[in-house]
Amino acid sequence: MPELRLCGRLASGGFAAGPIALLARHARSARSSGDPGSEATALRAAIGVALAALTDLSERVDVSGADILAFQIAMLEDDALAALAFAEISRGVAAERAWQEALNVEIAGYEAAEDEHFRARASDLADIRDRVLGALMGEALEHTPPAGAILLAEDLTPSRFLATDWSRGGGVALTRGSASSHVATLARARGVPMLVGIELDLTAIASDGQALIDGESAMLCLDPTPSTRRLFASRRAAAKLADAQAERYRIGPAVTSDGTPIVVMINVGDPAEIETLDPACCDGIGLVRTEFLFHGKNELPDEEMQYHVYRRLAEWAMGKPVTIRTLDAGADKPIPGLTLEHETNPFLGLRGIRLSLAKPLPFRTQLRAVCRAAAHGAVEIMLPMVSVTQELEEARRYLKEELAALRQSGVPFAEPRLGMMVEVPAAALTIERFDADFFSIGSNDLTQYVLAAARDSDAVSSLNDPAHPAVMGLIARVAAHGVAVGRKVSLCGDAGGDPRLVEALLKAGLRSLSVAPAALARVKQAIAGIDVSGKGR
């Protein structure tokens, strides 16, 4: 077929070229059904098979992948999900039909939700539906695409993505999908180029063709001509060269062109991330997302488990600060048994410090573990989603009580500094009222709250702009307060890792950024080309 170029929405950047792997839906042959009792038994067995497969896969992937699969596992383990199907089976409906119709109703509800977070979870439910149906029908495991293939599909399930070998390249292009889906999160973490929202009739695509994904222009090219291949190769080579040039800045301090030192720390979402990192590449850890300890577990992590993880981070940092954010659960990070279910607006609900104060036992356990780890390094505590001064004061009271208990027990500990995230506009506007030891701006939430534009919604992505004057004005206000009272102010949101925004952030008064490890080189390179003195080079 002739060359076809299509634009989509970028979910994960990068360049990929390879054979097309068409993941089309396949028709299932009907199975012979029996009486309601045997049909119910068959469905329970199929759910068990699907659970076993997901559990096995979760044990073979990294923490971020296991976290995502934990959502599916929790859904399958919830009897409420299959209740409607079993009710229909009792009325004489075959197991596969009852299950498919029940899940289709659930999926339709998620797809119709106003919140993009819930719409993005529809693919997880579709994955659950199809896995159980496959087990009911006795289907073999899915065909494995060739190494380095470009996967074309209507949508892609997290388990299918995780079961694919990406070590030899490849990419994903979806006619539906969401840039905020679990699959998109996985693709970004693994550097797999991914586009969503491609307008393409999959039935008209030959499965033996070739495809290119250009993440810089969000373009998918099918059956590229020789000239297009040459242009693609040139663009990919230029991107690799730019990355190589930036790598020179990875190790060593970050300094602007006028000689102003800038603190650049890293965000850590999984302790495994530091194992291949040289501590010399950063000025410490500006954000530890402790949610990874709470996902995919049958019970909440105990004090000993948390202590050993936090201690390892402190020892790796070798005296540099390690800022441990207390559990930031809720909204797009639900934890079964802890967070509320089915909040109508979870981003404005019981999340972050609000949840910790409402359910203080896990919070107290975490505080004790952090205080014990502080005996091994410069460990700090940071509270998420602080809106009013009472939240900070109550958290400090809990901290003092746990310090007293540790002192009485004779367990080695140290008192960590207590800081807060500034991500709620009310906190930024009244920052002088908060007696925190330090401040860290969460640009993701601050931006979505200031502009009333969900950070995970493609429909309003053009409004979700951290460079907006209203957002930058609040950042400048917090930075100026830090200078006035002599307290550290950093920024740990995605904006800090975007080289295009670094100059605006520094000129707003920030002198400390915390970024994803992969962004270190590019951010330091950007800093080296900025003059914050206003005097020129």
C-alpha cells in the first residue's frame, strides 16, 4: 500500500521503526453451556485462572508494573465485580455471556465518566473481561509480537504491554487510548514511543507492513518510502546526538551561565531506580514517592519494612538530603482498604495529608520509620496536599508524639525536618502563615487547581500549562517567601524536568529543582545556558 502518514496525540516520546504487529479483536466461538450450577463453577474457575496469570505476571515485572497489575488483581478479587454476572447465571444465562455483559456495563460506566482518570481505567476492565473470557473458552496464550514491532491496536491492556519484550525497541500506536492511561505511564517509564488517538481503520491495514513512530512530531507513518526512511533516520540520529551532548552535564554541579549554583535533586518512585545511579549525579533526593510501598500488597507495610527502605535511600545519598513524602494516596492513586471508593471528584477529595489525618495509624507507622531512618542520613519529611495551617500543626503533633515514643523505647532515631508540599492555591496564597521547615512546590497539582484543568485530561491539555502567568506568579510568591524567611523552597513536579520551562522557573526565584533521573542531563544542560543575573553573559 502507498505511504500513509497520520498524526496522533503523544503519550510517550521517542523514535521507533519496525514491522507492524496488528492486535485486532478476534471472534470467539461459543462454548456449550450447562446448568446454572456448572456455569457458576466455570466462571469462578476462569476468574481464578485470570487471577493466577496476572499474579504470575506481576511477580515478573518491576514495581511500577506490579502496581498497575495490582489494580486489576484487586478488581478481580472483589466479589462485587462478578455479582451481576452470577445473578444472570442463576437465571439461566451462559457464563461467558453473563460475564461479558456485566463487564461491558462496568466498562461503559467508566468510559462515560467525566473524570479522565476513570475513563483511562476502562482499558484495565477490558483486560479483565477478555482474560476471563479467554479462560472460559480455553484459549491459548496471546501471540507474541516480533521483537521491535510497532503495535497497532484500538487499545492496549497493561498486562499485554508488560508481557511484551521491549528490549529490542518497538512502539505503540492506538486508535483510541489515553495519554493518562496505565499503559502510557508504563511506556514513558520504559522509553517506549507511544501515540494515541490515531484515526485509522485497522481492518484495512496489512499485517506484513512496516511502520515508523516520530515522537517529536507525534506522527505515525505506515509503509514509509525510502526518502521518508532517510529523513526519519536523520531525525532520530539528531535526537541521539542531542542526548549525547546533554550527557556531559549529568555528573557534576548545575551552574547557570552567570555562575549561580542551582540545586538539582531527583524524584524517586521506586528504590530500584537508585541502584544504577551514581550519587554524584544529583544533590540529593527531593521527593520519595512512598506510595510504591502500599500498592499491590495484601496488607499495609509495617514499620520495619519501611524503615529498611528509607534507610537504604539515606545511605545511598551519603549525607545529601532525602525528602520522604508521606503517603500521597487518593485521587489517581487509590489503595484498596485505605482510600475511599467512588468519590465523585477524587482530586478534591480525601487524599494526601487529609487521608493521613483521617486514618492516623498508618501515618504514625510511617513517621516512626522515617525518624529511625533519619539516624542514617539527612532524611526529611514532606507532607502532601496541605491546604490549611491546622493540617501542618496536627501532623507536627503526631511527629512529636512518635519521637517521644522512640526516645522512651531506646530505638536509635533522629528528628527530621518537617516540610510541606505547596500544590493547593490556598497554601501558595497564604504561604506566610505556614511554619514549615521547608517548602516544595508540586507543579502538577498546582497547575490543575489554578487553571481548573485536570492534569490527566487530553481534552483540556492545552489549558494545563505550568507556564501560565497565574501559576508562575504563585511559584514566585512561594520562592520569595523562602528567601525572606531563610527556608528552602524547591519544585518537584514535572515542570522542573522540562528544559523548556527551566529558565522561567529560575527567573521566578527558584534555586532548587527535583526531577526524574532521566531528565538530569537535559535540565543541567538547560541551566548552563541561562543567565539569572539579568546582566547577560
